[in-house]
Amino acid sequence: MATKELKGTQTEKNICIAYLDECQSYARYNYYAQAADKEQYFPVGVIFRETANNEMHHAKVFLKMLQNTEVTTPVNVDAGFLGTTTDNLKIAMKEEKDSGYEFYMQAAATAIDEGFPEIASHFKAIAAVEKTHYDRFAKFLDMINNGTLWKREKPVTWKCLVCGYTEVGTEPPTTCPGCDHPYQHYVCVEDGYAPAQVF
Ligand SMILES: [Fe+2]
Ligand SMILES: [Fe+2]
């Protein structure tokens, strides 16, 4: 990375803001995952944890750009609040949009203007990830609100997040035949949101 040339640029400040926002998101999404688990929205807990892990890796990308620099910039703590899972999903969507893909696309344009095409391409790529985060949170919020998280009109494949047991039906089994956990541990495979391995 062009560390030396970065000094004093807006891009340097944007990278700092991005790093701090990603760290905040990492912490916040872990808290939201705990709240989802308490409400027995286990698939949402898994999604928050996976997203938190993405944000931690985004933070590392930005931190590496900042090696050997020291920047002072105002920080927006943007604490939001710790609410119910539906509240938390709404806050998370706002975060993914405002300080996520919208800010990163602006930061990419600034990086291009200031002569940092490599940094711009990272901002753009991470903006695309944040958009998928937004879409996934929106999808789960919809499913909670319209009662389809564990109930579908047509048969789908339900997968137990605990033991991996799968079963086809309009609803998951009330109790998992494999591990005896209740249905709230099931996720619909066809949604494409079954958790990825966490590194
Ligand atoms: Fe994100
Ligand atoms: Fe199970």
C-alpha cells in the first residue's frame, strides 16, 4: 500500500473511519447474535456471527492499509441501541447502508481522485459485501415479520444448525430427530443463507 503518499489525504481519514466502523460492527453484531439466541432466533444469531466475522476481516484490510500511520479524526460512535432482534436487524440494515456500501462507494471515488486505485478497488469490493449483508438482514427481518422463518407454502429443505439433520417439508420438525433441539435451530437451505464456515 502507498503508505507514505496516504499521509494527510482524505483517503487516509476514510480508511481510519472504515477501520473503526468495522470494529464497532464486529462488536455490535456479536451482541445482536446473543440477543437473537435469547429470543430463540438461532438462524439470525448465526447470520449475525458470520457477518461479524466478515466485518472483522474488513477491519483487518483497512488496518493493514494504515500500517505506520497515525491519524486523528472525529469518530462517530453511532451506538444505536441494543434492542430486540427485529430492532437490531433494522439498525444493522441502516449501518450496512450508511456507513457500509454508501460510504465505501464515496470513499472509492475519493481514492480514485487522490490517485489510489488499489485502495479504491478494495473499497468497492467491500461495498459489494456490505450490500449482501444489507440484503440478508432485510430478508430475515421480512421472514420474522411475515411468519415465514419456519413456515413455507411449498416444501423446502430444513437443516438443523446444531447437528446437520435435514428434512423436507413446509415446516421443520418440532424437535430435531438427530439432536433433540427445538425447531428454532432450523434454517431453510433453499434460502441460500445456511451459515458458511467461520475462519
Ligand atoms: Fe457488513
Ligand atoms: Fe439437530
